[in-house]
Amino acid sequence: MTLRTQRIAILVIVAVFLYGGAYLIFRTTHLTRIGEVGEFEYEIIVPRSQLALYYLFRPLVYLDSAATGVHCHIGPHRPAITTSSH
């Protein structure tokens, strides 16, 4: 491997670690617990003013969701609409 190839490989590795670290910070600051007391459901809620971050981290959100079950969406969480029969 040439010196130039080694430098490119190191830059790619550093970029991947920085991207992953930035996602962890994003995830930590946007993680919200939802659900009733006793339930441990979490979602990453992204304000509409931060759409660029949502799309920047979207590939990692898919991996995170598959691994942990934590979902991500834009805007505040809205509880499911339930209808009651009278």
C-alpha cells in the first residue's frame, strides 16, 4: 500500500468515527421517553428546524432502529388516536 493510499484510508476511518460520534451526540440530545409509566419506549424526535440533521443521520437512524428499536421522526410525538365505543 502506498503512502497516499494509507493517508486516504486513515482519513476515511477518521471521517467514519467522527460521523458516528456526531450521531451519538445527536441521538443523546434528541432521545425522548414516550408511553405510559412502566413502559420503556424511546424515540428520537427531531424539530422541524433541524431537518438537515435528520437527513444527514438518516442512514445511521436505520441501523439504530434495527438494532435497538428506537424510532426517529420529525416533530413532536403524538399519541395514537383511539376511539371508544359507547
